[in-house]
Amino acid sequence: MGKCLVLGVDEAGRGPVIGDMFQVGVAAREEIIKSIFEGNVRDSKKLSPRRRDELAQVILEHAEFVVINRFPPKVIDSWNLNRLLGWGLTKIVATVETIAPCVDAVFIDEIKGVSLAPLKQLLPGSRIVMEAGADSRYAVVAAASIIAKFLRERHVDALHAVYGDFGSGYPSDPRTRSWLIRSGSDLPPIVRRSWKTLKRLGLGGGGLTKFFKSGRSDES
Amino acid sequence: MRITFSNARLWRYVMASVGKFIDTGYILINENGLTFKAMDPSKTALIIFEIPKEGFMEFDVEGEHKLPLSIEDTAKILRTAEKDDVLSIEWSSESITFVFERRGVPRSFTIPLYAESAIEEIPELELEIPNKYVIYAAGLYDAINSLEDVSEVLAVSGDEQKLVLTAEGDIATAEITLDTERGGLEEAQVENPGFRALYSMEYFSYLKSPMKMADRSILEVDEGLPCRLTLEYSVGARIVYYVAPRVEE
């Protein structure tokens, strides 16, 4: 069994309008991480929440290192998302390069517009692969995806306890939309204010509201 | 009081579509006919489903009645509607009953109504939209069906002869042109040629089933304005659907 590790990087909470985003790097021995998935690397999004939680525990037990970047809405609001993830990716790779004995390969789920040059400088002899759908192709990326999703879900649970049930936080979720509408202009700090969704929802002056006939309540 | 409509399946598809993004709505019934209205919580889309009195097989109504209801529950009931079912609706101040009848066998479902105060009034929209396209039968359904997986944004542009529907995704771009001469477009009345309007694709995807059933579709659209989509059916029934413009930065 070699000492070199493989590193997988993925994030969760990129699309929601509410809550933090988690970018995770999992560094592990390739044969061990592959054995966790028993040759069946599935996109973590397709796993039931229960199965995902079970796998997260197993991954945390068997990974050599797990590096986590946590980005709150305030940070997300002030960055271009892909640039933020690119910065986070370099930080994860630099951290693993410092603490791991050696890294054979880095597998990353695609981040658009991000250059791999800084990673190649950090790990000149390593294979570096960035692909769309890497989380359903490479066990170590699936592991990173599962941990990221696990962290995001625990985070959302905690926010529900404080701010009420806003659903998944995704703009397509009717519960999220209703919660945002109910919050009106008094949005708590867990909401990503720069998010276009807010404007699409009418909170930024969009929606049908400004086209309503004034002083009338119904057509009939 | 009771009203009877010959095509239960139209109701089924309308409620199933609306139920994908709206929880509650209300039916208004008066001597002129029936109107169902619902608006999504984000106020991005508003749907009005109208059937004039003449569109009903039976229309025994006095006065005006407002019936606020759960769209999810209504859609569940209407899911049982089959092709040859006739739909009758009866109501009281507290409940609404849907009766399906095929080959003389009635099936009856009753659900409670919400209190009127529990449902937000839906305001009237004041809109003059300068560009109007009349699309043949299921042409709009075919277009949305082809474009919806490519992008979450639907771009609509056009001139006096053609209507162009575009989906620009990260990887692919898809474009469908409906033309008055080459096909797909029955009529175009355009005051602002060269416009380009953007809408969220999902709000068109929700309405695919009613689009498919429509005899014809009328799309009124302009840059920065909500679009008004009118779907016309037999016996004078129609859906009027508004979608707010998408805000791009």
C-alpha cells in the first residue's frame, strides 16, 4: 500500500439563496476511498439523506485529511463565485501539500474559468484533473461531495432552528420563496443579498408587483 | 348550486401544472362564468383560468361565490380524471365537491375550503404589450419542450414576420424560429421589432401540459415587460398566464 494520497475537491451550497457554502477537500489513500464506494461511485446528490450521512461518517473515519472552506453569505456577496471557489481550491491544495507526505493526483469537480496553473506549481509531479461531473466518476470527489453536502445540511438544520423552516434554501423551492417573501425587506444575514434570485422574486423591485393596477384588488 | 363542464381532463392538467409552483388559489363563480386565479408566492407568475357561462353543460348559479382552495389537494383529486369524464362542481360556504362521471357512474370528492381571509387577493395587472404573436396549436409546447433543458433563461425576440425563442446554456445554445411564412406562426402584430425579452424558463415548463392541449396560443411580449400567454381551448375556456421579466445583472 503506497503512502501517496489522492485529493478530491467539491462544494455544496453553491446554488441556494440562503446559508453558507462549503468547499471540501478529502485526501485519502485511493484504494481505501474506492473500497468505501465498492466500485459504485454515485453522485452524492442521488443518495438518500440517510445513506449520505452514513457514508459521511465512514469517509471521515478513513480519510487522512479533510480540509474545509466555509463561505458565509457576506463573503459570497462580495466575490464572483467561481473566483471564490478558485481561491478556495488553491487554499485546499496548498494545505494538503503542506501536511500530506505526497499527493499522486488531484480530482476536482469543474469550476468554470479557474486556472489550474497555481495547483501545478504547488504539486509539480502530480496529476491534476478538473472535469464536469467528477463527483460521479472519481471516488475521492464523491467523498468530498458527500462531506460538503453533509456539512451544508447540518448547517441548514441549525438555521431552521433559529430562523424557521425556509426549506432547502434553493430558489426553486416554494418554501424558500415563501419564506423570503414573508421576510420582505427585513432579510436576515443568512440571505445572500447579491443573489439575482432576490430580484427575480420581486424583492429587488422585480416580479409582477410594479405592474399591478393601483387601487384595485380584483378583476371581477 | 352546481356547474358541469364536459372536459374534466383540462381541469386536471391546469391544476397539476399550477400545483407545481403555487399552493393556494381561488375560484370565482358568478352569473357570467367561472374564473380560477392563483399567483406564486414570489409574484413572478399569475394564472387566470376562465370559462364563460356558455362553456358549461350545466350552469346553475345565483350571485357571486369565492372559493379559496388548496391547489395541491385539488390537483390530487383531479388526477383521477379520465378522458371521457364530465366534471361537476358543487359547493357550500365550507367545502367544494368535485364529481366525475363516466358511463353513468359518478365519483365524488369533497375538500374543505380555506377561509377567505386566509387567501391574498390577486390584483389586476395593467399592461399594454406592443408585440403579439399567435402560435398554431401545440407549437409553443414543442418549442419549450425542446429548449427547457438547455438553459434556465428563455430569451424571446422577433419582428413582424418571426418569433425567435432562444435558450443559451453554459455549453449549448438552442433556437427555435416560428415564422408566418415558413410555419408555426399564424399571425404577428409587432410594434417594437427587434425587442429581446428574458423570462425564467421554469415558469414556461410548468405550463407545458396546458400548452399541449391548447387549440392556439397567443404570446404577448416586450423587453422589460411581463409576458402574457393566452391559451385558448374549445367551448371558450382559456388560460391567461403572466410571467414577470427576468432581471439580469
